[in-house]
Amino acid sequence: MATKSVLRRYATANAMLGGMLALLLSSGVVLAQYPERPITLITPYAAGGSHDLNARVFTTYIQRYLGQPIVIKLVPGQAGQKGTLEAVQAPPDGYTLIFTDNYRDQLYQHTFGTRHYDTTEDLVAVARLNYGQVGMIVRGDSPYRTWQDFEADARARPGELKMSHSGLWAAFFVAGAQVMKDRDLRLRMVPYRGGGPAKAALLADDVDISAAFPATVLADVEAGLIRILATAGAERTIADVPSFAELGISPTTGYMHRAVMAPRAIPEDRLARLRAAFDELQRDADYRAAMTRLGENTEYLDGVAYESERRALGQQYGELAEAIAEL
């Protein structure tokens, strides 16, 4: 009798488990834990730029909260459109993300235009990691000791001084174009495939001025190879370096929001898992220390908050694109 009782209990439990499995499968719940394998992070930039450096830091630590690594895949080309298209066309399963910025996400729709994707509709924000403020830079041995020195020469020789930038309508191009507009200057804009190559052109003395995020040139400044003449924003971020606002340049110019995004059709539970991991990362002391050593801030915005921010930026950039097109 005892044996029959045990068998009956086993059969009942087995039937209940079978019923639960059937219910879960019919409701579309995925039983396998996500992520089960490494996640690919597309960065549509060349190596050595600010996105590349930031990505190498946060991917080092976020696997603590995901249980799987995030592998960086550099996909430069076509001013970021090549990597963006690859991300948009990836299966929306949470295993392909893109580390992009506000220009590629919201400005390019007003400048390049493409029938292949609409970033606002095709991508959803996982998180904004931080932001960077552009700095205008020259070689350490440049005759331009101050911004006023450079502007005086540019005004005396309109169209002769060359500025390297990270690609048409990318962060450094937009900053340079806004500087020209607001200060009534004319520079010869020379494109390169990313911030790293643009800086290399300056160091090789191929151009007179360039732009960079201060964190990416910190070692060069300390070594005397590069001098920063001005930084974006309303207030100084470096004690002896003037802000754009002080120079009569729009203080809203030169901000790059660095954001991780996913194809919009990603399952909600996987999006929530990613957002939770990035939120946990913000309280990781090792991560924050590494970002400080890099010279970057950790001004984080969760995905929901940045979704609203990015749409507002899109409207502002429509007006900016029209103004710059008139230069």
C-alpha cells in the first residue's frame, strides 16, 4: 500500500509539472535564462575614439551583472550608418546591441536620410551611459597658445586653416560647423574615419586644429603633445580653458550622449534584464573608478528617461541641420 501511495503522489506531481510546463509554453514564457551566451555590441566608430574607450570600460564590468560578456564589434564606415544598419537588421533577440550617440541616432535623419531604417522607430534605448563635451585642440607646439590666437589667424586667413573631424555630421564636424557659424569664421573641414584618425592627423601636423573629448587626449595633454583651447558647455570644465559660452558659441553645441540601444522588437523581459544590469553597474565601485581614471563622467540616464530625451533632441536637430546647411 505504501508503494502505491508513493506512486500515486509521484504521478500527481508529474501531472502538475506537465500542466505547468504546458501553461508556460502556451503563454510564450521563455524558460531558458537570458543571456545564455555572449552579447555583441556594435560600435559604429573607428578604434581609439571616445566610444571605443568607454565601451572597453563598461563591457569589462557589466558581465558581473549579466553573467555573460559583452563583445565589442567595431563597424566604422559611412558616418556610422554601416554599423547602425547592421544593428537594425540584427535579430531582435537581445544578443545584438549598438553603442551609439545622439548624432547618429537623431541628427542624421535630418542630414543623410535613409530608406533602410528609422532609428527612432527601429531602436529602443537600453541606457544612456554618460555624455562627453567636445574640446577644440591643437598640437602642443602650435603657435596658438589661446583660442583668441587661433581665431585671429582664422579670421585673417579665411578658408585656409584646416580642421580634422570625425566624419560628416559627426560630433566634431557639428561642433566645428557651429563654431564657424557663431564666430563667423571659415575653416577648411577635412574628414577622417573617426576621432582617433582625426587626432592622428593633428599630431602628424596635417591640419591646424581638431576636436576631441578631453578624456581621449588626457595623456597627450599631460605629455605636452596636445593643447586644449576651449570646451563645450556653459561653464568651464578645465580651470584655465574657456567654455564655448564664454567665447560666444552656443553652449548646447558639442555634447555627445553615449547610449546603448537594441532593436525595438526585443522581448520586454530581455530589455528589462539589460536595463537592470546597466542600473546595477552604476553602483559598481570598480566601474566608477575606471571611468574616473579615463576622465569620463558617469551621468547615467535609464532607458525610459532617455527615450523621452532622444525624441526631444530629434526636434532640436532638425533646426540645427537647417542652420548649418546655410553656411
